[in-house]
Amino acid sequence: MERDSQAMSPQERHRQRQQHRRSRRRLVASAFLMQRRGKRYLPPLVRGLAGLVLVLLGIVGFLPILGFWMIPLGLALLATDIPPASRWLRRRLFAYRRRHRHQD
């Protein structure tokens, strides 16, 4: 059972914020790698199907094995074949990485 933020000590709140930052960074890095490797190693039809499956399974992320983390990865795969979406996603990922490079 998780304690509410008012009952947490400052050290626990700091540790929880760091864990949240790390998990968010891992998700951004995974989306970046998925886009880059997917475009290089997968044919367009397989990329589209894999992206669609990841998004659809991510919607039922409340189930134990599946998770909401699948949605951004699926969108990254789908964006590789749509040039405006690909450029937008790449710019957002680079901006996020630049902004958060020196944290932690």
C-alpha cells in the first residue's frame, strides 16, 4: 500500500520523484530506439501491424502483463511511415533529451 505524499518524508518524496524521472526517461529512450531500429530493420507492413498491436494492447494496460507504456512505443512505430509525424516525434524526442540531459 502506498502512502500519500503528505505523510512521506522529504527523502521518500525525493526518491519517488527520481524513480518517476528515470522511468519517464527510459520510456522516451525506448520510443526513440523503437523508431530508429524499426525503420531500419522492419518492413513497412510489419512496422504498421506491430505499432497497431502495441497501441491496441496498451489500451488495456490495466491488465497485469500489458501496460500503458505500449502506447507511445506503438505510436513511435506508426510514426516512422508518416513523414510529418516522424519529424514531429523526432523533434520532440531530441528536445526532451536535450532538456533532461543534465538531470540526476
